[in-house]
Amino acid sequence: MKNMSKMNESSGFFSGVNKGMTIASALLVTLFVLFTMYDPKYADSVYTAAKDFIARDLAWYYVGLVNFFLFSAIYIMFSRYGSIRLGNDDDKPEYSFFSWFSMLFGAGLGIGILFWSIAEPIYHLQSNPFISEGQALSVEAAKVAMRISIFHWGLHAWGLFAISGLSLAYFCYRKGLPLSVRSGLYPIFGDRIYGPIGHLADLLAVFGTVFGLATSLGLGAQQINAGFNYLFGLEVSTNNQVVLIMVISILATISVLSGVNKGIKLLSEFNMRLTVVILTFFLVLGPTVYILGAFVGSIGDYFQNVISLGFWVDSDPEGKWQGGWTIFYWGWWIAWAPFVGMFIARISRGRTIREFVFGVLIAPIALSMFWLSTFGNTAIFIELFGGGGIVDAVNQDITTALFKTIELMGLNSALTIAGASICIILLVTYFITSADSATLVICTILSMGSEHPPSRYRIFWGLSIGAVAGALLLSGGLKALQTASIVAALPYSVVLILTTWGLFKSLRQELLPDVATSNGTSTISKPNELIK
């Protein structure tokens, strides 16, 4: 087995990283950005045509795929492999559960769920395939709206992240391979992962991470701009949003330079505490009884319907809903899998496989369900029983949904300003933690798995992601590139399938007896010995 660190340059400008991978990734990103910016409408038509093909002809594949990953993660958790430690047998977890959970949730769903926690339930409240036209904006529609929203942010998303992160953590900390996507392919391809096969897998991971984060930065900047407009009257404009992106990128770069144990960890813990504050704000000052009742009901409703929802494929060839929502989400989570999976792996050394999968599946989903129920049901209650106004706000400008909901909660001006201010701070800090962790992941990949990549490349990629988001926002190509990121999930899904296969192959061989002794006992494969 080769030493991948020898694939990095030892001196010069590219010292500490793989020169070929770094140049190739920078060129790939630049070409896609230039193509998208040159004619955003044409680029959008190309990407949309590809996305429509996936939604129309490959919905069955995406539906089957996310179920495969979810059931694989659950099987591994309850199997005999669950006691295997991600590291040497005597290793202990590097981070407390609170720090670990704070970082994995912030990197995984924190930014997106804050953006969509009101908007998505309100969209489904108006229309979805599981209610009749006459049921729109009704109590029954509200129940189904929350079921769908929790489904999109629930077990299937985190099952994908769990299996992706587990593969990376297992091959790095248990088998001694670098923390890189290609390492999961070693049981299948052996030393060929150090050639074109491995390069392609890692480049796809870099692509999904850069553009997934760039589009999220753009959307987040628009929502932060809406918040500043609500509080201070700051004009909602593209120029202001670009400035916000640049500020967030600089702060994220400073954070990533301080490393995981300082900037990323401390900021993630701050995010989690602030999350508790804002959830308490909505729960106590909002329709408390309605929220708690709907939350308890949503838990049972979700688990009662999750299997049928998970395997549902729209049989109507003209149907657009599943492609625009479920398949879009599944593609988005696949595109984010290398980023979220690698970051979760990076902070999970010393945990057992069972502890890893249980923690990744249960804790974030429980918080996601409570978050969606608290925010979403507050907005639904206002819309159905409190005079309305949320539907109009969402349909007119999705970025204002959160602040419009706070405004319509009937609070005094001081509490309204306090709630909006907390949300803005949370938006900024969640975006910083996502940007700094994504930057660290990109640099880790390009330095062939080094957990401490060179600082100059952290600066370069931290600022580059912001520049990509700002340039696309100015040119009007942000939506087009978001669509392209979903399309890019298709080839990366093949990488995920192969790494999952490699994980099962190596786990099975690890627990096979290597040598039968004279007294009938046997030994098992030692950690850090990869078996082909």
C-alpha cells in the first residue's frame, strides 16, 4: 500500500498538496463558473434539461439509492460490526458528545434547515400530491405538510451522511488510509486508487463541495439581507448580498485557519446554544400547545408513513412535484455527502461504529424534527388560525418567510427585534461553520488526506468559494449552478455505491478468522491492516 503523502509536492508553491489534483480542481471550478456566467439562461437550460431527465427517468434510481444507504447504515449499526472502533481498540473519542453533535449538525443541516423550516411546510400546505385540491390550507394539509418536510430532512438524508462518513472514518482511522474519498475504493481497486480512478472520485467530491456551498452561501446571503432590511432598512440588492458573502467568507477563512479544535468547535458549540435559545423563543412565545401537540403527532405520523414515502415513485409521467422536491433533495444530499461525510469522519475518531451510526442518525433527526415542527407549525398556526399572511410572504419572497413569521407572532416590538436579531446571528454563524468546515474538507482532499493542510490553501479555497458565490450572484447564474450541483450528484452516486461495497467487504473480512489455533481459537485482522 502506497504512502499517499508522497503524492504531494515537497517544495515550491504546491508544497503540501497534490499539484495535479489542485490544478485540475481549480480549472474544473473555473470552467464551470465561466460557462455559467457567460450565458446564465443558456447554462440554466442545459442544467435544467439534465435535471429534468433525472427526475423523469431516474427517479426510481434516486429513491432506491437513498433507501439502500439508509438500510445499510441501520444494518451495520445493529450487526456484529457495531462494536468495531473507528481507530485502534483502545482509542477514545476526541470530542465530547455535545461538541461532536454541535459540529456534525452545523456542517450538515444547520444552514439549510433555518432557510427552509418555514418556507417548505408552507409550500406543501398549499399543494402536494397527497392531498386533494380542496384540502389545501386545511388542518389535514398541515399534517401532511409537516410529514413531507420531516421526511425530506429526516432519516434518508442522515442515513446517506452516516454511510458516507462511516466509510471515510473506518478506512482512515481503522485501516490507516488517508482521509480521502478514494480510500473507500481500496478494497475493490487496490493501488489503482492512486491513479485516475482515485483522482476522479476526489474531484467529484471537490466539485460537489465547492458548488454546493457556493449556492448555499448565495441563498443565505439573500436571507441575511432580508433580515437586515427588516431590522435596519438595508436595501435588498445583489451588491449588498455580495458584500455579505465576502464578509462571511473572510470570517470563515479566519475560523478554518484556527483549526477544528478552536474556531470550528467553539463556533459550532455557540451555534447549538443559540439554537436552543431561538427554539425556546418560538416555543414559549408562539402557540405553545399547538406546537407541542403537532410535534408529538408528527413523530408518530412520520414513522407510520416513512417507509411508504421513502419508496414512493410518482407514476404520472407529467408529474413535476417529486422531481422538484424529493428527487431534488436526494440529489442535493448526495452532492453534499463528501463534504458532510468527511467532516463527520474527521471529528469521530475513537467512537465505535454503533455509536457513530446511532449518533449520526438519531440526534440530528430528533433536533431536525423538533426544529421543523416548532418553526413550521408556528407559521402554519398563524396562517390557519391567526389571520394569515405567511403564504403570501413565502410566495412573494421566500427569504422573508422567517422574519414575517416573527412579525406576525403578535409580540411587542422589543421581542420581535430580539427574535429577528437572534435569527440573523444564527444565520451568519451557521454559514461560517459550514464554510470553514467545507474549506477544510476541500483542502484535506487536495492534500491527499492530510488533516492539517497548508494554511495558504485554506485561505485560497475559503476566499475562492465566496468569490464563486458572489460572481454567480452578480451574473444571475446562482440558480443554474445549484441545478448543476444536483446533476453532478449522479456520477458521485456511483462512487458512494462502490465505497459502500468496499466498506462491507472490509468489515466482513475483518471479522473472519485469519489463523485457526490448536485450541480452536482464532485471531482477527488487526487495525490499520487493510485487507484487499
